[in-house]
Amino acid sequence: MTQEDARFPKDFVFGAATAAYQCEGETRTHGKGKVAWDDYLDEKGLFSADPASDFYHRYPEDLRLCQEYGINGIRVSIAWSRIFPNGDDPVPNSEGVAFYHRLFAECRSRGVEPYVTLHHFDSPDALYREGDFLNQHAIDAFERYARFCFAEYPEVTHWFTFNEIWAVVSNMYIEGTWPRGQRYRLDLAFQAMHNMMVAHARAVLAFEELGHPGSIGVVHALSTKYPDDPAAAGDVEAARIDDVLNNQFLLEATFDGRYSEETLDCANRLAALAGGRLEFLPEDLEQLAAAAPHNDCLGINYYQSNFLKAYDGPNDCHHNSTGEKGTERHALQGIGEYVARPEIPRTDWDWMIYPQGLYDLVMRICRQWPHYKELYVTENGMASKDRLEEGAVHDEERIHYIREHLRWALKAIAEGAHLRGYFVWSLMDVFSWNNGYNKRYGLFYVDFDTQERIPKDSARWYAKVAQERFLDT
Ligand code: NOJ
């Protein structure tokens, strides 16, 4: 990489990301309504999202740290049930509404641009109980909630509707590791992805209709799928089908506003194998089509890629939620199985570290949807069981991880990708859905007993990159 190629565009956003339920705390106070996670975590008795990183009270300190460390963008999400406690109440909860005004004002005063997501894994419990996005009511209520937020918060100019629709459905209906806990229901997974994309489309159209300034998009969790053996037809097919499930279906809904024949064939076949059938209403498809050209940007959450082998056994997944390396297993009937490659490192949670996958993904979007407008890497980061040693966290591995992903991002930019920014997951250590608190991603270490924030080595390194707009090698 030449000196010039190692330089970031002058308006590149060096961001960091958070999500309401993972950092705010105060999950059942100040008028906030329940979300499905509340009872689920109580029943499991493993961890609590209270006070998490106590962002509800400590956001001024976190934003001061952003400013000090050159972080000029922050991803936050609005907790839907802090605004509408039951998801669709006639009157919003004024305390919740006021909290986000204070938060956005603090962002502005610190020169940190807020990128705001409307739904980050936290559907209000009342809607969840009715079937969440498998029920039309959630789609209608989401549109009302989105309209309310657009009108209420003109100080926000960057909006995302959903965070990681794929993660929602795979954890709820395929792996069964989140509330709902259903397994191998690919029919429900595809149906929920479609319905959430319809809700996204309706929010995009509302944003357009209201004439709000600024941009709107969706954040997808994408992973590049490679055949383990590119010469083996079965492996190539396994990678193709898994790509449809994880990436292609959602990207077509986003950018084309329709599904191709190949994608529909695949989705219908997998739904039938799971014992169900998909229903895409004509009026919903019309909204998808109408909204597609109005997507201003796409957020990409990229953590890992997967290598696949052909597989004709039964469904067999085991999710590594404890950080015991080597315990993950992922094999789906009608698709294929993930294989570990000895030469490719993995995190303790068995996520394959493959920075080139980010580049391949970005370039594939540029090629396949040349009419896309802007891309952001809205999440990328490395989990580890960080330890505080004499007041410091020496997280060399995280620095290496981020540096390598930024290097491939720069290559994509040099080749013409409209990649406008990068957000480290996460700004500070936060609550992790399946893992509680031993899976840390933050640039800032959080002592969860005292809530003290301690900059890790990665925070200092990232500050230097952001300040110099240059990637050291
Ligand atoms: C993606 C999600 O958006 C975030 O909530 C999660 O904690 C990270 N990935 C790490 O798993």
C-alpha cells in the first residue's frame, strides 16, 4: 500500500457504535416499557442489562471521551419502548422523548455526529408477544414510531431503520438463542426478514414524504460466503444458498425492491423444507419497490466470513456463547456446513477473522448494485476477554483486527467504493446479548462495578489514526 493509499478521504467518519439496550441501563424505569429481553434474561438468571454501561446517566462522559479521542460519529439507537412503552401507545412517554433530545444535544455540543437506529434488537414486549414482525401490527406500529421520531428529532440527520435483520431472525428462528428460541424455522426467518424490510420500506417512504433533510438507510449484518473447495460443485452451491439466506435476499429487498427468481426459488425451497410457506403480499412488494430508490445509504456490520462445505445431514447448530473456542457448530439441512480453516484465526467465540471478506463484500455491492449511493461500515470489531492490568488494557489483537479491516476498506475506497465512514463496535464495553459481560469489544474498558471508563490501547491507537487520517502499517 502506497502512502497515498493509506490516507482516508477528508470527510471520512471515524465512528464508534453503541445500542440502547446494551448500554443505557434504566431498562424498566423512567416510563420505559418492557422488551422481550427483560423477562428472558430474568428467567435465565444469567445476566441483567441493568445498569449495563449506565449510558442513560453517563452519556456526557462517553461523548467527552469521543471528542477527546477524535471519534466524530457515534451510532446510538432509540429504545422504541422508551418512547412508546407498548410499542403503539396513543401518547408518547415524555421522559423518554426528552432523554434523546438531551443525548443528541450533547452529541452536537461535542462535535460528534449521531447516527441513529430506530430498532436495535429491542421490539417492545407487547408487540413481541403478538408475534413481533410476523404480525402486521408490528409493521404498522413501526411506521408510526418512525414518523414520530422523524418529526420529533429534526436535530438528527442520519437515520437507520433496523439493525441486523439477519441477526434478529437467525437468533430467533434458526439458532434459537434469543427470546422466542425457535430452531431451524427457515420459513419464519424468511417471512420475518421480508416483513421487516416492508416496515423499513414504509419508514423510508414516510421519511421521503415528510421531506426530512438528511439520509436514511438500513444496517445489514453481512458475511462473505466462500466455498471451502472452489472446485467442488457442492461447496459452491452451499456458499450460494447460504449467501441468499444471509445477504442476497436482504440486499435485493433493499436495492432492487424485489426478489429475483433465483432468490425466490431458494427461499421457497428452504421454507418448504422447514414445513412452511412464504407469503409476500402484492401491496407490500409495491412498497418495497417504491422505497428502493430512496435508500440513501447502507450500513454494513461486518465481523466475519464463512467457508462452506456441502452437507446432507440434519440441522445441527451449536452456538458458542461462552467464549470456549472450538465449540461452535453450524450445519443446516438444504444449505451446507461451516468449516473452520486452520490458517484463518478465530476469536474465542469462533468468529473467523477475515478482513478481506469486508473488501469482497463492498466490491460485490458496487458491482451488483451500481446505483447504491453511500456505504458505511456501521460495525466492525473484535471481542476478547480483556483484562485490566495495572490500570491499562493492552489490546494489541484488537488494534491488529481494526487495522487490517481498515486497510481493506481503504483498498475498496481506492477502487471507487463510496465508503463514507467506519464505526468500531463498540465505543465502550457494553452488555452482550448472549454473553453478558465477559465478551468485551470496547475502545474504552468499563469497570462494571464502578462504571469507570479506562481507555484501552486501541482507543489511543484509533485516536491517532483519526487525527492523522492515515493508517500506519
Ligand atoms: C452486532 C450487533 O449489532 C451488536 O448488538 C452486537 O453486540 C455485536 N454485533 C457483537 O455481537
